[in-house]
Amino acid sequence: MGHAAKVRVLEGVVEVEVGKQTIARHALREGRYKRYILPEHEAEFRERSTSRHVLEEQFLRVGPSARDFVDGLIAEHGGAAGYHMSRILGLAQSTSVGRVAEALRHAVRYGAFDFNAVARIVAGRTDQPYAAPPAPAPLPARITEYLRGAGDHQRPLRAYQQMVHKLRKEPPDGK
């Protein structure tokens, strides 16, 4: 990086020269416009790439909300989604994956699909460690009695008929 390089293609071989030194020599692969990464370069490519597809694979490891966030990010930003994923992954390295996972869940809830929104959420919650939501309480054995005590129940049909008559200012028996 930062140096001028010469690239030559000769008889099916690609050579890269920096200064007077050949730093890379690889066989040219068939098929135009198709990316190919040599196995010895794959780890570095994955680490440095801003390719959305490569980043998405890493991004989905952040937490359960990552899939929904990626879907919203792609819908809203299209080709720039990789940029946002890259910045969010950097944020996860500098803060914590748990905090970023919670911020993604919060961002999905409010439809805020970009790096700046996640960064603001993380910054606003620096004093609160990530806590998993509590497990739901078990249902009571006699659920109908429980629901009756909760206050929500089905009114009888005549109660609705009386309400209609009262609104129309009619006598309840229709006379």
C-alpha cells in the first residue's frame, strides 16, 4: 500500500512489481469479471474487505437481531450496506459485542438502519450492561380463572344491544 505498482499479464500469468521487485505472480484464471481469491490471501481479504457479502457473514454473528438489521439495512441503503456493517463491526470491537447486539435490537424496533443510529444507541447506554430479557412466567394451572381475574372478558350480546339502543336513545325492548 502506498507504493506505485506495475501489473503485467503475460502468457496466462499475472505479475505485480513494486520498484524492481516482483512481489506476486499468479496464474490467470478463466472467466472475466469474476472475483477469485487465492487461498493464501483469503484470510486477509476477509479481514479487510468491505464487500457486503463477506461482511454479512461476520455481521450475523453479532446476535439474533443482526439478521433483521441486515435486511432493513439492505432495503434502506442498498449497495452502501457493507459500509454500515463494517463500521458497526468496528464499533463492536471497540466497545463490546453484547452492547452492539442490544443496540441492533433497539434499532430494529425503531427502524433505524444505519451506523450512526447504532453508535448513538451504544453511546447512550454505556452505563447499562446488556441483560437478556427475563424468561416469561409459567402460565397458571387454571388459565380461565386467571383470565377472568385479569379483567378482560367477553360481554354478553345483550350488553352490546343495550349500548346501541342507548346511543340511538331508543327504549331497550324496541318500543
